[in-house]
Amino acid sequence: MSLTRRDLLRSTGLLAGGTLLAADAGRAQPAPVAVAAPADEPADLLDYARLAPAHMSAIGWEYMSGGAADELSLRWNRESYDRIRLRPRVLVDVSRLDTRVTLFGRELPFPILLAPAAYHKLAHPEGEVATARGAAAAGALLVVSTSATMTLEEVAQAATGPLWFQLYVQRERTLTLSLVRRAEAAGYQALVVTVDTPVLGPRYRETRSRFALPPGVERANLKGLATATGGQRHTEASIYSALLDPKLTWDEIAWLRGETKLPLLLKGIMTGDDAARAVEVGAAGLIVSNHGGRNLDTLPATIDALPEVAARVAGRIPVLVDGGIRRGTDVLKAIAFGASAVLIGRPYLYGLAVGGAPGVTRVVNILRREFEMAMALTGRTTVAQIDPGVIWK
């Protein structure tokens, strides 16, 4: 359908969600119905970040918003997007936009996914179940964390949208395979293996807040870990010393590749050399990630690392990116730099804290709407048309 002046005015803040333009009038699109938003409804993702602390415990906020050491990488993830300028193209017919992408044989309505994140019950009592419902209502794919506060089966049962499972490879291979088999049986469509965390980095906000999971909140997928590690589950440090494997190498990735038919993505790739090695061992996809700035501080922003990784992969497998994405223009820039899709983390957690499942839906809808606007205003009508020419040199 064509974009009228009334449509544009309504889309700039008066609607809670929905696509700005139809991708294809002849195809059913999974966009939610546009609903008028109250005057005090958060207008953008930054509003949700400002409101979230009032809806969470102090330790929950410090855990979710904090980074490692001086939090320089955390800050750079955002600042690097702000420095990238866009090059517009005018007098292009943008009455129809197609935001669809295909990943591992599945068509998605837009290239925005929800990244794995631990402990959703710190943001909302319904935890990952609420997140899954909110993601599905927005048409977004959710990646469920090993460190979820609901079991992967509970999340799958509640979800009506696609799910991937994020995996920490355990020291005991039997525990790793147990998680893989559970994910396969529950209908998860891909495995996302975190490879950048053999140990935790210094997270001083957690130290100062004396972070610990409150009563009634548990690591639901790791209930067997206490027995396997001598029962040490008393502190965050002890559970992660058991959860993480400092001996993890490419050999374990190759072994895991042979143990499942699910697509295997490696999350935490930041260099071209590691990207090339990942392709060699059979990874189906990569996620350029510095763990949200939460582990090794002074790593470059992920958008700055993305071009090197994308160049070495050279289109052989999909490359995704997370970290610092807060605007639809950020999604556009990431795709122009070589990403097939992006993942957001903290923004949807803040939406979960402020508004539960509908808050997650609205955060995705806002970002999707901004992305469509950015496409239209740069004269791109399909995701495939978003190339380096959209960046102002």
C-alpha cells in the first residue's frame, strides 16, 4: 500500500506497532495490529531503558545493564553506531517495502532477533515465558539462554514463534548432549554456542551489588549441575566456574557439529581468522558479539569488527551481529556492513520489565518500524538492496 502523509504522522509515535508499509500485498505478513498508544507510552527504546530501573530490583538492574571493568566496550557498542552516517537516495518508489530474510531455510518477516540473555525473572515474574509470548506476537525469533529461569521445554510450550537455543558447552560432554537433545526434542531450530566466555570477566557492578539470584528464581536448565559438580551452587562465581569450560577448543566445536543435525552458530566471533576457522569446522552461522561488553573490556564495538568478519566469510554462511542496537538506523547500518540480521538484548529485557509480554512486543515493533522508515528514507525497498552504498564515506 502507499504511504500517505497521515500514515507517516501516525507512524512517528502515535501507534504502538505494526509495519509502516506492507512488504507484499499478496502475502500474509505476521505484523501485529496497530493500536493507538496512550500519551505516556514509551516512544522509543531509550524510553524503556529510562523506565526499567523503577520496575526491577536494584540487583536485577545492575546485572542486566552492567558491563565489564570500566564498561568501555559497553559504551563503544553504542557510540560506534552514532558515528556512522547514512547516504540517502531520493525519488525512489518506496510504497512497498520487503523486510523479509531467510535464515537456515526459514523465512523471517524482518532481520531483528532476540538475543540470548540470562535470568528473565529478574525483569518480570513470568520470565522467559512472557518473553516468548511477546516475541511471537511481534513475529520475532527468540534465542533462549542456557541460564534461563524457565526450562527450555516450558518456553517452547508457551511459544508460538520460532526458537533457537543458546548453549554453554559443559565440562562433562554428557551434560552438553543432554541439553542438545532436550532442545532438539522441544522443537528448537538452531543451536547458538557461546565461544567467547571460557571464564567470566570482571563485572564490578555485580560485585558491588552483591548479586545473587533471589528466592524462587533459579537456573532452570541447570538443575543437574549441582550434583555433577559436588553441589556448589551457592554463589554466582561457583555456578559459573562449573558452567563454563576453560578447556573449550575448536575440537569440541567439531565434535558438537557431528552430534546434531541442527544448524550450529558460533556466538562471540570478533576476528576474520576465527571466522575462517569457524567455516572450516562446519559452523552454519556466526554472531559477531563482544558479549554485550560484559566480559573482556576494551574489545572494539561489534559494528567495527563486523566488516572484517563478513569479508572473510564472503557470503559462505550467514553473519549476524549484536551489541548496541537501539535504532532502526542501526539495523540498516549493520546490514550494510555485511550482517544478515541483528540481535537485540537489553532493549527487550527493559520492555519485559516495564510491560511484560506486551512490552517485549512493543520494543520489537518500534525497532521494526524505525528500520522500515530508514529503508524508505535511504531509498531501499528490500533488505538485499541495503549495501555499502547506504553509508556516507
